[in-house]
Amino acid sequence: MFSRVYRTCNHLLMPKRSVALHSRKMSNNIDNIAKVLNANLQDSDPELWDLIKKEKHRQRVGLELIASENFTTFSVLQCLGSCLHNKYSEGLPGQRYYGGNEYIDQIEILAQKRALEAYNLDSEKWGVNVQPYSGSPANFAVYTGITEPHGRIMGLDLPDGGHLTHGFFTPSKKISATSLFFESMPYKVDPATGLIDYDQLLISARLFKPRVIIAGVSCYSRPLDYKRFREICDEVGAYLFSDMAHISGLVAAGVTPSPFEYSDVVSTTTHKSLRGPRAGVIFFRKGVRSVTPKGEKILYDLENRINQAVFPGLQGGPHNHAIAAIATCMKQTKTPEFVAYAKQIVANAKRLSDGLQDKGYKVVTGGTEVHMLLVDLRSAKLSGAKGEFILEEINIACNKNTVPGDKSALNPSGIRLGTPALTTRGLVEEDIDKVVDFIDRGLKLAREISAKSGPKLVDFKKAAHEVEEFAKSIANLRDEIEEFSGKFPLPGYPDL
Ligand SMILES: *Cc1c(COP(=O)(O)O)cnc(C)c1O
């Protein structure tokens, strides 16, 4: 203790001249520290700066059709890059384990209020937790909160369009921790129609007696029948947990059916069609769950269970910069621009689906009513991997995906295409016609290459790069696409 006092006071003990010297040194030191701390990334880390610039360029010149991606707004990026990032605030507003949370509390309360408003929810009937780090942790928190270890859950199988966190496992391995710590049984789509087989789900649920049924998809181009899910849940005594990660922007804008009327719990990511920060949110019911024949009211007890599963169950300090960004993105959903954007997403997806079908491609379920579609490339005699590869070569980003009836998840036969990101950049139907043309020309080229290279993906890739005629066609198409996409602005910082 003494030495600390002494050290901080030792300039008082020095002769005058050396005090002046010393304080000049100190201020130099402070200047230096400030310089280091405030260095522009471009100067402090040119190697990384260069990589970010390259990624920005890639985003600008490409056509982003990955259904889960988007370009978030400048306001959201400002929140993410703000001082809120610095603060620890474990706990909930008003009940923190750290001091200094006066403003953080107000920000989190604002995010909660706006999240409820975005979905027109009554705060007497619904509560919300805005702390999950992303969609996967949010889902794990839901299961942790509403069931016990080895509790039974049922979700749409991953190859059928479900998400990993809906309990995915294979015969040889429990892939997702949601299948390791909980007992999961998948339900499926009807391979003939590509639509969820609700009758079979009911039969399986009667036998399996799950605690939770998950209504949520990562690759499915039709609205879910939440009413049907509710009926099945009621019959077997399960919670209905809707995971609206992909469609939450569309739900907020009212352009696709909302899960809230029928669900007990709803989770979402905030970075997909919602166009906010990379984060997660959980909504849970409050108030009366049911009334017994004697008129006794049974109340929901989800609020504490879910809040405590998030913290201290699974997480530590909330990401306050992300929570602020959630607040502002939820506010954005209430603007006419956002509603127009969401409508345009669906219009663009329909146009994309129609255009590709006009050119002879097969679209699973025959079309789309949401933001995405699944193209079955089997009749085009291509694998999903080859399709994805060639499109990536020409700067169209999408992902290979299993289609109903695929034998192996390792060699999927389709590609998933989504329109949120392109819609954010301002593309409308006429522009989508151009995109259809680019995709068609890319896939035709892929067929030519495949005819020459044979079935193996390695040979296909080799031929695409090494056969001069193919490499040239790829380069030409890529240049054309770069010129086209360059016309559409990207939100955000100019460089980063
Ligand atoms: C994307 C997605 C998630 C997971 O979100 P992450 O933020 O990637 O963890 C969960 N559920 C569904 C249905 C999704 O599509």
C-alpha cells in the first residue's frame, strides 16, 4: 500500500526541474498510449485491413443469394462498433451483478419493448429475452429452460429443411448438442410433395410423447401450419416452440403468417431477413396457460425458466452492443420502408422461382411464398456441389442443399436460393430476371463442363479451371455479373 502511494506521489518529492521533465515524459507517454489505442486499423494492422477490404469488394461485386444472409444497416453497424461493447452487465435490467449499468439498463429495456412491439405483442401475455448471443445459443437456452436433461424434443430433420439445433443426429453420431443432451426424434417432409408430413408427425408424437415440438425451418419455401402444430402439441401435451429465424423479418412486416398466436415460445436470429445484428432473441408466454375443468387457472412459468437458462445457465455478460443494435433494428421494422422491403423479398423470390421454372428447372414444392426456394438439380443432371461451385466461380453465392428424397446428406442434389440480401441492395423483379439469366447460363456451363469431366467433383473443378474454353466462359460471365452488381449499393461503412 505504502509503495503504491509513494509511487504515485513521488513527483512531489523531486526537485523542480526534474518534475517538469517527468511530467513532460508522462504526457508524452499518455500521447503515445492514446496514439496506440486510437490507431486506425489501416495503420495498425494493414494485413487485416487488406483482408477486410477484399471481403467488402467480394460482397460488392457478387450476387448474394444465401438465404440466411443480409446486409445490415449503417445504424446497426454503428451500435455494433460503439462503446456499449465495453460494458459488463450480467443479470437483467435493474438486477445486475455489476455497477455502472444506468444506461445499459435503459438500452436493454428499450430493446425488449421494441421487440414486443415489432410483433404486436401484449406485454401482459409475452415476455422477451434479448441477450442470446445468436440463434443456436437461444435454442439451447429454450430447451434448457423448458425441459430437463434428456427431455424429448421433435424438430424437422436437417436434410428435410430443419436446423442443426432442432436435435440433429445421424445413425452413427449425435451431431448437434441438442441431440446429445436432449432426446430428439425428427419429423419429415413428404418426399413426393416436399411438404411437411403433419399426419406422420402426429403419429410419431403420440408414440414419442415429446415435451417440445419445434416449428421452424432453414430451408422450406412455404408457410408453416402453426395451427396444426398447436393441435398436435395439445394432443400430446407438448410445448410449441417456433423458431422463426429465417422469416422473422417477413413476420414483423406481416407478409407471412405469424407463429405467435399458437406458440408457447418463439425464438429468432436477428441477422437474417430481420436485417439486424448477429444475435438471438427468445419470446415466451406469460399469464394463463390453461383453465382446469373446475375453473382453476394454470399459469405459465416460462419467464424465470428461460431467463435463467440464458443467464446464469448458459451465458455470461450480455453483448450490449448487439442488444442496442437489436433495439434499433426492431424500430426499423415499424417503418413503411421495411414493410416494402419485406414485400419485395417475397416478390423477388417468386420471380426467381418462376423464372427458373420457365427455363425448365425444378423447384421443390413448385414455388415459394417466402424469401427462398430450393432448386432440384437432379433433372438438370447436376449435383448441388457442382451447381454451387460454378455459381461461386461467377460470383453468385448460394449453398448446396439436400432435396426431399436425397439418399445422402453428403451429396445433396439441390441449391438453396434466397432474396433478402439482393432485395436490401435494391433489386426488383426486372433485375431478378437478369439474375435468373445469369444462374441459367452458369448452370448450363456447368453441364457442359460436367459432360467433359465426368461425375467426380475434383475432375469437374479441374476442368473448370484448366480447360481454356471453360475458364474463359467463367471469366466472361463473372465480369458481366460484376458490372451488373456494381450498380446496386451496399449499406454500411465505405471501406469496412
Ligand atoms: C440460422 C438458424 C439458427 C441458428 O442461428 P445462428 O445464429 O447461426 O446460431 C437457428 N434456427 C434456424 C431455423 C436457423 O435458420
